[in-house]
Amino acid sequence: MGRIRAVPLRHKAPNEQQGYPAWKAEAAKELKDRHDIEATAIAERIWTQFYVHRLGARQAAERASIVYRTSRPPD
């Protein structure tokens, strides 16, 4: 019986068709609309990581909201 190798799927990256500024603007709008958080509350290095990891704007906004909530003291 042969071994089965896992082959990573090559998904089209959500940011292949748009540059970083356009992608970030879209992600910032999602973050504001969905979570009422300004994009400036998230460090630029975090946005860059999300972009490099090829997250879509909505995914990046969701993750940014988590970063925001976990980095702030409770109300």
C-alpha cells in the first residue's frame, strides 16, 4: 500500500489582485463597519502580517478585532 502525501492546495490569494494600500483600506472599512474599531488602533506590523499571510479583508478585520480585544484592559 502506497503512502499518501499531503499536497498543499494552491488557493488564489485574496490580495494577488490588489496592492497593500487597497487591501488595507478594504480591511479597515470592514473593521470599522463590523466592530466599530479604527484601523489606527492596530499596529502596522499586524496589518502587514495579515497581508503577507494572504488573509482576505474580512478575515483580517476579524483577526484585528481579536488583537484589539486581547491587547486592551477589560472595561
